[in-house]
Amino acid sequence: MKLGLHCDVRPGYLHALKTAESLGCEAMQMLPYRRHQIPTEKDFAEFRDAFAASPVERLVIHVRFLPFLASTDRPRHLRSIELLEREIRYAVRLGGEFLIVHMGAYSPGSSLEEGTEIFAAGVVDAWQRAAPERLALVVENVPGGGRRMGGSVEELAGLAARLAEAGIDASLCLDTAHAWAHGEALDSREGMKLWLSKAEGAFGAGRTAIFHLNDSLAVLGSNREHHWHWGRGRLGREGIDALLGREDFAHAVGILEMPPGDDLRNLEWMRERVTALRAARSSRPGR
């Protein structure tokens, strides 16, 4: 698994890349633009050139929150399509490999099924307008609760099926903190294996492109998002070892999204787990 970090773009694209490089990241994730700033073609070109010369190998772009893409309020829905189209175009200009989206919430008086249909139609509209050639769409699970969609892998699979009807092949991003908040007991090996099995059952094997590797301070099943530092939250080591030990996830990207200030320690904690698991595998008889 290629490990990396969500990097802040507020000081600029190049600053985000330098952060990833300084921490020895193999991958990085960032938002497509700074709030209230319109990037120029020069900004995009400078970043693409710097990334091409960088040891960072994988670039993930995370869409900003689109609260009304599933809305039954037509003007708000159309505005969200315009925003998503813009972010798809920005992701392409940055040279992104993946673009991650959340499903958001359906409108009061609506339903999960209707909200999924409206959201999927909005994504298809924006995707067809932007027509990206080498950008992969990735859908991410959320803590869920209330009208928020995408808490379960089954709900994400329902979205992916609708996108597939329009020729859009969506992959999966699995966030450990979000799954924990949704009720998946990822603090144990058995709980992690069960969750990964659900994802494979809903999406198929080999469809998880990205993991958001986050510990959490939230209570299990609370639907609250509270990312925290590894080894200091509720998830612990046993469950995450069951994920990191899967050789079939070697192709995937693993992104840490922690509160700022302890990035290097979090990355080193994760790297140590990967190294220990590799050593354990290599010491098995017959290896």
C-alpha cells in the first residue's frame, strides 16, 4: 500500500506537495483549490511539473463538500453540478489520478432511493460535461445518520450501480473512522475482516482503490466524525493490522487524515505496522 497524507492547499499547491515530500509520503491527497481563490493555468502547470519530478507517486483529489447534489431543490442541485464539474476539471489540470466524492444528504421529505437517484444523475451530468479521460471516480463511506447517504458499503454500491448505467466505473474509498462511527467494530481483527468482506460482497474484489486510515475518538455507532491520532484513539492496532496485512491491497493508496501537528508520528506508526506485518509474513514456513 502506498502511504500518504491529506495535505493542506491553503498555502498553495506547491506547499502541499512539499509537505508530502518532507514526510516521505508515497501518496498525497488534497482539495482541488483554496476556498475563495481561483487557480490559474500557471498554478496548475507549476504543480504538474513539480509532481512529475517528485518522489510522491500517487495523487488523490478530494472534492469539497457538495451538500445539495442530492437535493430536490432544483436551483441548488444545478449549482452543485456546476461546482462538481469545476472540481473535476481542476483535478484533471492538476494531474490527479483519483477524485473522491461523498454522497451528502437527501432532502427532507425525500428518501434514500430518491436521493441516490438525484445524486447519481448530478454526478453523471458533471462528469459528462467535464469529460475527464484519465481520472478515476471514487466514492467514500461516511459516518451516516439521519438523512446522510453513503454510510454503508451497500448504499455506495447502489450509487455505483446507477453510475455504471451511464458508463462511469466508480471505485471505492473506505474510511476506517467513518465506518467505526457508522457501527463497524474495527477495533478487532474479526470486525475488520467482516467489514472488508461486506465491501467485497457489495463492490467485488479489487474495487477498493483508496483507504482513509484514520483512528477515531468517536463512540462506536455514534455517527460522529472525530478523526484522531493512531494509537491514541478507539480503533487500536488489532483491527488495522488485519487490513494492512492483506497482500491484495498492495495496489491501494492509504491516506491519513489526522488533526494537524503530529503527521510524522502518525505516518511512522503506520509504517512500523506495515514493516512488522511484512516481517511476520516473511518468517512463515514456506515463504
